[in-house]
Amino acid sequence: MAAMHAHHSVQVMVARRGEFVVSDTEGAEVVCRAMVIPPDIGHALLQGVEEGEMVHLAAESEDGVEVSRTVLQPKCAAAWVEAGDALLAGLSEGGWWADGLPYVRSTVKPMRHPALSSALCLLPERIAAGPVRLRELADAVGLSESRLSHLFSEEMGLAFRPYVRWLRMTRAIDEIALGRNLTEAAHAAGFFDGAHFTRVCNKTFGMSPAVLTSEMAFSVES
């Protein structure tokens, strides 16, 4: 189970055995075998399944954008289930959704400000080194601090600081998937310490890193 939380990714959940029970921020609960939850939307997982699949797609990716579009009411749990049922309809018996990604990808590339694209390229290396300051990143890409801050909110759909926290969290999960322990993953992602990692994980996924890693097996896709 996971308490109310939100993350900057598109979440796809498919049950192979059992059913999920999930709640939206209005308290509406649904029971389902599959769901699609858009990025930055609050939700709580009240019941997990014996065996299932959870896929996080980057919100800015072509895949993420395309899957998000299938959810007609982003904040409504019933709409998450409708989108999940549509995915199930195209899934073979016993198959895993991520093996086929059964939808047509958009051919439209996201148009970003060149300086924002440069900033995004610099961030992975900087988050591993420790604190990331907007002022220093803005200087590196030739923009004012206020302008770069605006571009993050406008084009990434998330303010700079939350976006950096999300990158740290995904970097830590990647490290765990590669076999690192929790302490090593936290340090590799630039968290101050294990307690910091735990706080961010609880806020992002509704559970501690220890619970997250004990209940799930991770894989990293390119």
C-alpha cells in the first residue's frame, strides 16, 4: 500500500493476479486490474496485487505524452481505470504491458527553448555532485535565473526544485535496479543522507525506500 502521493511521471499499473484498489484526492476509490495515472496527480494505492507490473514513463517523453492523452479526466480515478481497461484490451493473455508498449507513438517532438535543453543535459551530472543551484545552472546556459525558472514551470510542467528532486529520486531508483544498496543509491543520486532519501521517497511514492524495494523488483529501460 502507498499513502497519498504524486510523482512527475506517467504511471501504468497492470495486475496479473489480484486487483488494485486506488483512491484519488477526492476520496473516490476504484477496484481495477489496470490503470493509467497522469503525472503530478495525487493518488493513494490502498491495495496492491500478488503479481503485477508498474511502469513509470517520463512525463516529457513521447511515450508518456501519448499514454497521458488516453486519460480523459486526469484527476478522476474512474478515468484512470478506463484508460487502463483500454490497455488491457490490447494485451495478450499472460503478457506484460511494457514488452509491447501497444500504442502508436506520436511523431511530434517536444519543442523546447534551447537553453532549457542545455540545462536538462547538465542536470544528471550535477545532481550526483550534490546541491544544484538554479543561479549557477542559469549562468551556465546564458539565461537569467528568473527566465530559466519560468521555462521549467512552463515547458516541463514542474518548478525547478521539485524537478530536481524528481531527478534525484529516479536516479536513486535506477541505482537500486543496478544492484546498489539504499545507502549507495542515495549517495549516487546526491541526497544529503539516508533520511533525506527516505523523506523524498515517501512524498514521491507514498512509501519508504525499504518498503519500496522489499515489495518490488526494478528494471531500467533506455
